[in-house]
Amino acid sequence: MINIQRNFFVENILLEANLLDKNKIKNIPYKDYINTSIKEDLAIIFLDIDRIEERKDIIKDITKFKNKNNKVIFIPFSKKEEDINNLIDNIEKKKLSNILNININKLGIKKKIDKKREKIFKSYLSLEIILTLSKVLSKIISILNNRDIRLASVDLDNTCWTGVIGEDGIKKIFLDNHQKKSLYFINELIKKTGLLFSIHSKNNEKLAIKGIKNKFSQYKNLITKSFKYINWDPKVISIKKIAELVNFSKKNIIYFDDNISEIKQINKFLLKKNCLWIKNSYFFYLYTKSLYISNISKEKNLNRFKDIKSNIKRNEVTNNKGILDYIKTSSVKVLFSTRKIDLNRFVEMSNKTNQFNSNYMRYNLKSLKIIKKNNNIKLITFTVSDKYSDSGVICSLVLEKRNNFHIINEFLISCRALGRDLEYIFLSQIIKKYSIKNLIVPYKLTDRNVPFIKFIEKIKLKKNTINYWLNLNKINKHSIEYEKYIKIKTN
């Protein structure tokens, strides 16, 4: 739910942004103050500050949100540009990390005020500002509601920096204040959450790399922890390459570019709502701060960049010499855990894994704690490392004993770990440890879990519309040639 507050007519903005239907909009009261005791996760506050005598009260009220869980979009309006600028500048000094202030003066609209409309439409805002603000709000809310952005992909020229490096040269390109803040937000997300970052630019590679090292010197993670695709190909080609490499759902990828033609091309591949046109650097700031607000508290995965970079090396070995050669030469170690279980990681995998997911149970922490107390059910995780990197916990299972058979209620493997045949090892280990004679895996067939279905089809004994019965001999045949080269420990 969204809490909407206003003290003047903003119906047209709300309707254009598809935030509420007409009947609900009519019920929003007009109040010349800010309600700070709201329960909703997101608040949007429209305030005509010309109607308010004490501007200091606005700042005090906005500041009250600082230590709360609410996300707040604050949009002040005035017929005087200077009053909006001064108010927002004073609020920004408070450094409120959960507040996004939108300054309508910086949206690149020449005519923001149209007094002729006021008598007819109850608002002095021009049609252009209403339409622009509606589109921006729609994009921002989409970002604020997406708490699992794993990859941010960006253009360079007139997006990350101002100028075209191939024409202006390194000395003439620069970062304005909005770009500096935007890169700060991305850098912090990389550092604190493990956000992946990729750069896509039509440029001379050597020149662009020099520019990145020079201009991003204050944002080390953007230099050292980024995938760089710099060439003269259409950007959609490199976007497809990075999407294939990271193997994320398209809803987990966000793209920024100042070139609307590039945006329209990439719209056809990624989700349209996640492709953001950077009309000017202020838009870059609004969208990246929204990304920061929504994702800064997400589960950390600081090893993701290193592990994906390592996957490139792993793939080179497996593609050229085969999986067995990879296992023989890579010092693979597996930790089989049944006691020391990271429940938070288990919950994360259950709710975010889609490609190798047997049953989409979507467990929460409470349900796992209850399951853990059941003597007939085992929570199991597998942690994997090799000479390239430590992949961490990449497999989670819920194994239940029933009479003369066992059933895997949930079978999850991180997309980062696919392609190494480790799934055979995981099943082999639980079969041995629990002396399993009959093993059943319930499943749900979706358009997302094709990797799971392809695997389970290889080792099935039989199936019906809800269950697979596994052929234990086939599992053993595959795993036995690998296991002698893998160090396996249990806890």
C-alpha cells in the first residue's frame, strides 16, 4: 500500500502514474501538514509550500522519518523556483537516506507553471510537468518496490559522466554533482550488498578504460568490480552477454542510458520498467538513489562478483576439456551440512531461486524453524569452493523420511553453480548418509525451472504430474567418477 498525502489538486498526476483509481483519489484529504505516523511502507507527499507559512515545520516533519522504516517521496511545489530549491537544499543537508526529494525545477521542463490552467483544472502545473512527473514517479516506484536488483548496467557518455570521451577527450569530460552522487550510491551498493555492475559503451576500449580509471578514482568498486563491454557493437549485444553470464532473471537487472534509441532496443530484451532513460543527470540521481533506498538493506552476497568472474575460467575448462577435467584439476571441496545451517541463506535461496527449483515452496524463517524441530525432516545445505573461488552455500534441500521412502520437498541450486554436475554429488551424498532406497522429488513445472527439469529427466525412474521417482543407479553412475577427486566434509 502507498500512503498519499497532498494539500492541493494532484489527481492528474496520480491518474497518469496509475497510482490510484478515480474513486480512491477523491477520498484523499487535503492537509497543510505532513502525517509522520503512517504505517505504509511507502509515502508520497505532494505539498504546495506557498500555502504553508512555516517552512521549518516541513523540514522538521520530513526529518521525523529518518529513523523509521518508511520510504518517502517528497515533492514540493511553488510558483517560485527559488523557494523549492531552498527547501530541498535544506532537507538534503539532513542526509536522510530513506527520503527521495524530487525537485521539479531539475526535470528539464521549460514551462512548469501555467496559471491559465488553474481556474479550469484546479492546478497551476503545466501539462508537460504533469506528464513528465507522472512518468518519473512510475519509474521510481517500480525501483523502490524492487528489492532484489542484482545487476546495474550503465552507459558512460552523458550518463555516468558529462561529455563524449571519443570527441571531447579525457580532460574535458567531467562528473557533475548529480553524477557524483549517483556513482556513490552504486559504489555503496557494490561494497555493502554485492550488487554487480557492468559498463556498456560504444567507444574505443583503451580510451574508455583510461577515462574510467581517471574519473571513477573515488569509486574504486566501479573500477575493480565491474564487467566492461566497450566496443562499437549495438549495446543490446553486450547486455545479452552479461545477462547470460550472470544468469539472473530479467527483473533483477536494471539499465541506465541517455540514448533513447538504445533504451528502446534494450526494452525488447530486458523489462521495459527496468530500462531507464537518463534525460539529464538529475534523472540518474533520482533513479540511483531510489535503487539505493530499496536495495541497501537486502541480503549480502559479497562473493558474487568474484564467483561469476571465476565462472568464466571454469567455463573455459569445462567447454574445452569437459567437466571431469574441471573436477580433476580444480581442487573442488564440498561441505555437507545438516547441523550448522544458515537459515537466512536457506530462506534467500528458497524465495529467489527460480531456475533450479523443484517445488517453489518459498519457505520463510518461521516455517524453517518449525521444520527443523521435526525429527523426520532434515534441512541440508551444500557449500562449495575450488581453486577459483569460494561459492558459499549453493544448494539447499528439505529431506523428509516417510515409511519406506524419502522425499525431497525442496531442491534448490544457485544459478551460479550450474554446469558443473555438482547436483549428482549432492544427491549421492544424501543417499549414502541416510541409506535411502527409494527417493521421490515432487515438482512444479514452470517456464522458469527448465534447468531443474532437464536434470531430473536424466535420472528419473518414472514420473507422474506431481512426482519424480529417481533412479539411484543413474545418480551413482554419474557421481562415482567425480567423487574420488572431490574433498567432502560433513557437519
